[in-house]
Amino acid sequence: MADTIVITGASQGIGLAGARLLAERGKTVIGIARRPPPDGFPGDFRTADLSDEGETARVLAGILTDHAVDGIVNNLGYVGIFLLLVVARVIPPVPAETVIPLAGIGAAQGDFNLILIGLAGGVGSALGEFLWYLPSRHLGPERFRAFLRRHGRWIALRPDQVGKATDWFTRRGGLAVMICQPVPG
């Protein structure tokens, strides 16, 4: 049985592109937005203003009556791009490489501005990386490695990985960041 996914902000941009992609992969897609997409929607579509609590409750109750929902994707536009990249930098297994291509699809459709996508993504990525830098700088190398030995399994990071990365960066310098940052994995 296919998963049923509810997508908010599904009338354009990332929401609509994500809905089409999920539908192509055999998922049952339910879209919610203030107005329907002009070119149709690849599943069940509900019109609602989610800033209105009463309307939100009514629409969600209708969806839950008609479907067994397996997941919800809440689209936040540029704020969502920013937040997803912060999370992707803080929690290493979260793939940042999927966010920008979907935003690019939205830009190609005229729903987003490439400069604002770059700004939201760049600031989100930098903040996420800063959230790693700050505690490691505060703790110092030895205490940070001790923290990783105790808790690293929860964040998928081992002290030996940090040591290898530090040694590699020391040898190759800032050029490594410029070349390697856009490379997935």
C-alpha cells in the first residue's frame, strides 16, 4: 500500500514540485493551499487558509476521515530552505542536497528568486556549521573529542572523523571548503 502524504503550500514552488515527485513515486498525495495550482494537482487537493485555526481543523478532520495519513510536509518557502539547511548542517545524516534542487525547480517555475534561495541557503548552512563550531571552540579539542566519545553515536560523528577532517583541512586550507562544500556526501 502506498504512503499517504499531506503537503501544505502545495499550489506552487517546492510544495507542488514535491507533490509531483511523490506522486510519480507511487505515493498518495494530498495538497493543501489557499488556492489550487493553475495546472492541476497530482492527487487530492483541499483549499484552506492554514493561518485560520478553525479552517485548518475542518480541513484536517476531513482529510483524516478520508485517508490514513503517513506523513506531513509543511512548506515554509525561504524560511523552510533556511531551516532545512540549518538542520542538515547540525545533523550530518540529513541530506542538504535535496533542498536546493527542489527550490531551483520552484525558481524555474517563477515561484522563487534564485538570489533569495542562495541567501536563505547560505545563511542557513553557515548558521548550522556555526552551531558545531561554537561548542567545539568553547570546549577545546580534547573536551570536544571526549564529548564525541560519549555522545557521538547520537549525532553520527566519531572523534577520529573530526581528527581526520582537521588534519586534512590543515594541509589543504580554505580551498578545500570552496571545492568540497557543493559536493554531496
